[in-house]
Amino acid sequence: MVIVLKDGASKTQIDELIGWLTRFDVKSNLVEGVHSKIIGLIGDTTSVDIESVQAKEIVETVKRVQEPYKNANRRFHPLDTVIDVRGRKLGGDRLQVIAGPCSVETEEQTIKTAIAVKEAGATMLRGGAFKPRTSPYAFQGLGKEGIEILKKARAETGLPIVTEIMDVSDIDLFDDVDVIQVGARNSQNFTLLKALGRLKKPILLKRGLSGTLQELLMSAEYIMSEGNDQVILCERGIRTFETATRNVLDLAAVPLLKQKTHLPITVDPSHATGIASLIEPCALGAIAVGAHALEIEVHIDPEHAWSDGAQSLTPAAFSKTMDKIRAMAEFCGRSVDNS
């Protein structure tokens, strides 16, 4: 971190600032030029609050040289993190495909979909027991009953289950969930993130509606700073001026995140586009740019789905898409996990 001081800063003021900076366990190096004075901070500056430094009377500007996240930073963890989910390795050379309905509606619907996606080659089961909806009058999910249905589907198929948490008060309901998903609307719910950080369970963290990559990584840092290093990032599209699709899928985020972090990365083309016909090409693109996993919505009867039917594939369409996913993975020197 570099701190540029204002003209006229006295030695007493500078000494006081340097003394104040010692609380962050960093070394301060004062450089006095002809026209300006600069303090360079050496060490781990992730805990240094830029706004607090900027508020000091003699400080002109503050610039970070090092990213403000440490646990998620590839610089400090050069090897890729691989997360084991009931034998499925997320983050390695194998591609994971997480598929299932947007919402858990009934036991029959969920189990039929689970069986269908497994037969097609999916490696994990997704399904929303708690559903964040824009309208308070839309279907909000079955809650605890939905989680119990997912557990029955897991017993039937052997697929690990991935489902979204909405509130910190519901954490106990997720004891037997394999991967807890944090949706876009909760990506900066820091109280929830810190609570999830105290669990020993994989957390699938989605990018916020208009979240930057640094904001996504800082949210991951909230989880990891509490001791849980099992974080999976998810690119699910961002909000822009474009209205032709539900969101705008940022595929460039995948290789860029792989430069910045060691954490595994998932792409959700269903929520990114909101259009079933766009799921397949976007999924193939995600594999090409290096995604470790895909999250795809599948419903046995999309026309009558209780939520997001327009962005759900039928089991038949998903099976055909899986054929192309396997081909693309093989072309890229990878393969879909068959654990």
C-alpha cells in the first residue's frame, strides 16, 4: 500500500501517522522526494482500512498494491483448491454438472427430475427449498419440507444435494445438506457469510446482481476468514443495460478469476440467460473458458413449473446437452466426473 502525503505535512504529524499504522502489523517506509512525501507499507495490508487512512488530515491519496483479500488470493495459495463433495472433486480436472429443478415443488417432481439428470450424466442435484423471489406473492419454496424431499432424492440417486440458504436463522436445517448455496441477493449478507464461515461444509457463493469480481472475492474472504476454506465461486450473470436476456453472462470472469484466486469456479447459464435455448451454447462456452462446474436447471414439465420454467431444460433436452458437454470437455482435455 502506498500513502501519498499532502504538502506541508510536518514531521510530528508524519511520526504520529506512522505510529498509528503500527497497529496493523506492517512496516512503514517513508520516502521523501523533492515535491512529495510517500509512506510505503510493507507486509500483509489486507487488514488496513483504506477509508480510515484516507481520513487522516495529512493524507492526500491511498493506493493498494496488494489485493485486500488474503485467503482467497492465488498469490498466497498458488495451487488450485479441490473440494470433495461426497467423492465428487470440484476444482480439479474433472467437470462437475449440478442439475435439477429451480424449485422443489413435490416429492414426485423432485425425485423424477433427480433420476433423469443422473441418467443423463449429472453429478450433483440442485433444487431450491427456499426461494428468493422478486414478488412477495410468488412461490417462496417449501422450506424445511423441501430439504427433506431433496434428502429423499439423494437417497434414491446418490447425488449430493445443493440448495440455497436465505437466512442465518435457518442454518440448523442445512446440517445434512452437502453444499449450501448463497444466492446473488445474499452475496453481501455479511452476517450470513460469517456464520457460514464457521461451518465445515462447502459453500457455493454466487456473484451479486451487479457485483464486481473483487466484491465476489471479498465475500468469499468473509467466509474464509472465519475458518471455512471450502468456497466455490459462481458466475451467474450480472445486471447491465441489456434486457434481451435475464442477465448478462460474463464468461471472461472465469479465466480472470482463475488468475486471481485458487478457488473452484462454477457457471450457471440458466440464471444468467433466463432462456432455455441459450443454456447449451453458454454451458459449452463456460467449459471452453475453464469453468470447473456447471449449474443447470432441469424440470420434468417446464411449462407448469412453479418458478423459472422458461430457463429450465426438459430431461430430454438436458440429455442431449450432456452429450455435447462431454464432447466439449474431452476436446478441452477434461472429462465429466463419473464418480
